[in-house]
Amino acid sequence: MKFRFFVIFFLSMFLAFNNNIFAVESNNIPLELVINGNSNQSIVDRFKFVMTPKDENNPMPDGSVDGKYNITLDGVGIFNIPNIEFKEPGDYEYEVYQVKGDNPQFEYDTSLYTVIITVTNSDDLSSLETLITITKENSDEKYDKLVFENTYFPIKEDIPDTSDINIYLYSSILVLSIGYIVYNIKKINLKKS
């Protein structure tokens, strides 16, 4: 009889608290880098991005170090921030930004994105579900991915301004030609006289 009581008790406790036993992972969060001013997309440089939690107790993707998840992209492309495992319902808020690089040929996108992952119990309380909302600082618009747009400025080679040189050259040739003509006219007039 005692054995049945313990089995029923533990089974009822399991069913009462089953929403804390399940875990759910967020879907991948896509991060896209676009480089404007580079039509052939052949410029390769290293770009760094950081994801940080608003609350230090928020779960983070595998590979996070010191409460930050670092992303490095070599040139344009899409990177999927790995899944994050959640064990309890709630709103989990994160920020994602680009670390400004030191290449003078790039203007780096300074956008600050907020990612809110809302974790809820399923309708039948048998599992957890997630909903991801992405917004950008100073905007009410919602996004389906994090898009950073950097601008590339090619180095212009210094081409000397030859416009002044041409004017001096042509002026010198003109003066010498006039001098030559005047000299020859005087020489001809001296022979005639």
C-alpha cells in the first residue's frame, strides 16, 4: 500500500511540474552582412559581431565566452547564430551589434538590434515553444534577420593634375613659335635691305 502511495505521489508531482522538465531551443537567428560600394563582392575583410544578454542569467549559445557570443565573418554572407536552450517560460532579451573595425576603406554599420525570445508553455503543457522578435534601435519595425550594411570606399590612386602643365606647355610652344617667326621675318627683312 505504501509503495502505491509513493508511486501515485511521485507521478502526480511529475505531472504537476512537467513544464519545468522540458527544454526547448530557439530557432537559429540569421545575421547577414552586406557590403555596399563593392559591386563584385570580391573585397574580403574580417568583420566582428557580438551578442550579449540583457540579463546575465539568460542562457547563451554554445561557444559563448564571458557572457558574450562572438561572430566573425570574412566578407559578405549569412551566419546563423546557434540555437539557445531554454528550460523555463519567460522573455529573454539580447543585443547584437557590430564591432567597429579599423579598415579606413569601410564605413561600419552601427545598428543595435534587440532580440527577444519569448518562451511559453504549449497549449497542452507538454512542451515549451519559442517566438523570436527582432527590432532595431530607434525603429518600431520588426525584422526576420539581423542585417548589417557596411559601405566600401575604394582607394583612389593619386593622379596628378596635368591641366596646369598643359597650359604652360602650350603657352611656351606658342611664345617660342612667335619668337621664331619674328626672328625669321627680321632676318628676311635684313637680307632684302
